[in-house]
Amino acid sequence: MSFAEQSSALADVVAIPVTPFDAEGGVEHGTYRALLRRLLDGGVRTVTPNGNTGEFYALAPDERRLVVELTVAEADEDTQVIVGVGHDVPTAVAAARHARETGAQMIMVHQPVHPYVSPEGWVDYHRAIAETVPELGVVPYLRNPLLGGEHIARLGELCPNVIGVKYAVPDAARFAAVARDAGLHRFVWVAGLAELYAPSYWAVGATGFTSGLVNVAPRVSLEMLRALRDNDYAAAMKVWEQIREFEDLRAAQQSANNVTVVKEALAVQGLCRREVRPPARLLAPEQREQVAALLAGWDLS
């Protein structure tokens, strides 16, 4: 698959599937595949196993590999699989190679969690990973507002397979500047803060957005995508208003319940268990009632 085809897949709703757990706390294979099938049958074509909504940092290495293998096994011919990788360089490299061997088309490199990240070291980190899988498209997940367009441009010069950026700094003006300094058309710019930020980021250069909400209501996320592609911001903001309270619940307390709210909504629909792993935690009863009430007002058909 060419980088052009991979780039096209990034300019879309990039779904971040949840990782359902069974009664013993392990990954529930059949439920994971059923949730993924629901996304694909609902019109989603680009998925990121081992993303943050998939509780990447709470999964053991063998579980992360399992999730990738389940995803590729369930994926359609037209599905683009972007595997989340990260941690130290050897761990990320091993995960990238496993993604390639399993049949994924791209990797998404999680923001380094080391407490001391220099901009030049950020370039070195991503280069060390990207160069080991030159056939795969590489998408850095950028959450650091101190990284500028010049650093992304430099990485792109060194690694032609770095084809997109998942930008998750909550500052649309900063995003507009970084994208233009790096190369607005050199990379695919994905709004990494999902639907609530998608309209503002789209207006200044994004052509795709990530989504955890899509697990709950694929139709809603795809409706926003269609509106943005049509430059119909009134329609996009109608979706925005519909999902705002749900997404605000996820974002509260520095996104403490980001995954928990999504899994609660899936549990309300009878699609998976609500359990999450520490440091996430189940919702309080009044919050669970709030999620159920919100879903009752949505068309989830």
C-alpha cells in the first residue's frame, strides 16, 4: 500500500477502539472483535488498536500484541489499521515490527512519557522507530505545546514514512501555526482531541479527527465528518451540541473518566462490560445515570 493511500485513510474518522475485559480481568477476545465489527459495519474504515481509549498504558505487552492480532483478523480488505506503539525505544520498535508482521499498514507513536523530553530528542525518538519500519506509515501523537513545526519538518525530512501528525494540543491557533511551519500539505493533520475540537482544527488545516465516541455512536461521528467535508459548519456544530455534555464528562478532571464514560455507554447498550483498569476507575452511580440519560436522547440505530 502506498503512502498516498495511507494518507487518505488518515483524512477520516480515526477510531480508537476500547479494549473490553472479561470477568477475570483479561482481554475479552470475542467482544473485542464484535465491537470492531460494529465499527466497520457502521462505516468506519480507519482504526487504531492500542490507542489511549484502548487503555494502552494499562495493557501488558502480550495483551497489546493480542489486540493488534485480533484487529487485523477482523479487519476488512479496505480497513486501515494504525497500531499504537510507545514506551522506551526498544519496546516501541518491537511493537512496530510486530505491527508490520501482523499486517497493519501504519503505526501511531504515543507521546513520550519520559519526564525530560527535548525537542531534538523527540525527533531522535521518532526517527529510531520510523527507520525500523520504512514500509509503514508513521503518525506521531503530539501533545507537547513546546514542539514546533520545525521539529516535525525535520522528522519528515529524515523519515519519508512519517506521513501524518495526530495533534492534541488544545490550542487551535497554535495548531494552525505548527501545521504551516511543518508543512500543511506535507503531512496529514489529524485533530487528536476528537469531535469537540474537530470543527475549529478543521477550519485551519486538519482533514481528519480521532474519536473514542465513535465506539458508542458510529453514525454520529461520521455525520460530523460529512458536515466538515462539505464545509457545513452549521451541521457540524449541531453534532457538536448533541455530544458536548457526553464529551465534557470524558474531559472532566483532566480526562480522568475519558475511557470510563465510553465503556459505561457501551455497557448501557449491552455491548461490553464497564470495567476499566487502574489508574482509571468506574463511574459513581449518579454519573452512570447521567450517561444513560444522555444516550436515551440519541438515535443509536
